[in-house]
Amino acid sequence: MVHRVIAITLGAAILLAAVDAAQAKSPAARPQTKPAVAYNSSQGAEGFLVVWVEDVGDGSDIYAKRLFRGNGLPQGGPARGGWQVIRSSSFSGSRDRGPRDDPAIVYNSQQGEYVLVYSEYVGDEDGWDVFAVRVSSAGYSRTKPRLLGGGPGDQQHPDIATVTVSGRLEYLVVWDDNAQDIDEVWAVRMHSNGIPRGAPYRLFASQYNATDPTTNGTAVAWVDDRGGDTDIWGLRLKNGLPNGTPYRLQGTDNEDFNPRFGEGPLLWNSYNSLTGIDVHGAEVYNNNTTRGPNVGILVPAADQSWPDAASGIMVFADNRSGDFDLYGIRLTNIRSRGREFPILTDYTP
């Protein structure tokens, strides 16, 4: 199968080139990419769980590590690695997996657990599909992965948010689908036990590519190429369905990609020919609009990619060492507070 050439052509090409260069420069290094973070708010167990993609020799998979509450520093220090979240051998009848990618995670305080969504390559016929798995507060899968979006074409780049239904926290999951030879945004609602509430449905489609969606439960945003370059567009939601018309949510004069609502601000990447891949942020108001100019949160010479945030901590991948490692920084709204700090590094300075 010919895999998707997504709308964020420049940004995606730069990221792939950076990963390839890191692997070529340091064969022993293992890039950690595409981090996502969630905050465990349950009393007595507060703390962060960060997940990411890494290949330790058996194809890319999803790994996790805990961060201390409050300051976000890594438990065990930045030199201690993570663990594999999904251990397929523990589920009877599990098939051999393909590479896994695109993790996103959310915490459900009522259930006392996380839910992880991700994409997985299932073969040449169906390409990439989207799965979900319930994850214990300790960071290990507690159920067999469940297929959410599959079939012809590629279903990739999922994101997940909690929604309140009759006083209970349930879930909305979004992803992009190219089965119609143009990227569309699809969605599915999930009960608190991880079982889908009905079939997946098309959330947004047009003559333009809409890829890499993100949701906070009451809105969805995506990368849109209708302007010639790529910007971040949004759509308000009601009960998981479109409510209004699409609008340009944010963007810079350069290519914009990798949007994430996180918990609070809208974060995304933009490419600058002088500083590389930077992180930008904008405050999101109750009506799911942003106001005023966006803020460059991180713009040093290295690439800072795939930002995500929870409870005042932003995580990202940074290639200042020559390969991608994981870093964090504290945020107040969309302003950085202090300097960035390492979460996971597997190189010798």
C-alpha cells in the first residue's frame, strides 16, 4: 500500500529527515518521538504519565514513564528508560502486532485509569488502523487493545478527550482517514468502560485535506491546507457532532502542524528556516476561539517537536543531542516558566 502523503508536507518531511539523520549519526541512540502526557488527579496518586514512540529493536512501540506531580520531573531521573505499555503476550489469542505510532492519552478520575489511543500498521491490505486500550494508573495496559477505526485506507493520528454524559466521564476519539484519497476527520464516542457508543462517523470533510486532528471534547482542530500552506482550523462540537462552521483557529506565516489541545492551551509546531521546528501556543477560551497573537514558547536552534501539555507541564521531543530525546517545561497559561528539563535522554553528553 502506498501510505499517505499528508497535507503537512514540509513539516512532515523535516521531522522525518531529522529522525533519519539522528539514527544515522548515532546508531546506538534510540530516538524518542511523539510524546503525549496526562495527569493523574486522584488523591494520593497524583502525578503525570508521559508516553512516546520508541524502537528498541523489535519495531516501534509505545513506552511510558511517570513524572512527579507539581514539578513534572522524571521519576528515577532522565537516564532511566521507560516500559512497554502494551504487552501483547499477556492477552490470550493476541495476534502478532505491527509497528505502533501516534499515541494520545487521557486520565479518567472516576475510573481511576488512563485510556491510550494509537495507530498500528496491520498489513498491506488495510494499512494503519486506530486502537484504544485501558491503562492502569501505574501505566500498564489492563485490557486487550480494541479496534476503533479500520478498513481500507489509513486511519492515523488519533486524539482523545473526556466528555461528561449524565455525570459520568466518557470519551471522544478523533483521527484522520484517507480512504477517499483525501484526508478527512472521523470520530467515535466511547463509554467509560472503553466500548464504543455506536459506529465511527465522519466529523469533517471538504475538498481540502484535514489531517492530524486534536480534540478537547467540545471542539476539534486539525491541519488544513486550503490556504496554500498549512494552518490550524477548528470546529465546535455538541455531543460529539459538528456545531457551526469551520474557522481558521490559528497559524503562522510558515507551515503549521502537530496541533494538540492538551489540558488548556492549543499547542502546535511551526517551521522556521532559521530556528527549525518551534513550539507555538495560544489560549483557548470557553467558546473554543483564540484571541490575540500566538506565542512562541520554544524557538532555540534545535527542533522541538510534538508538543503536548497537562496540568501546567508541556512535554516535547528535542534533537539538540543529535537524536530526539524527551524534555519538559513548566507553563503558566501559554508562557514558559523556568527552563526546559530532560525527561528521558539515552545519550552521553
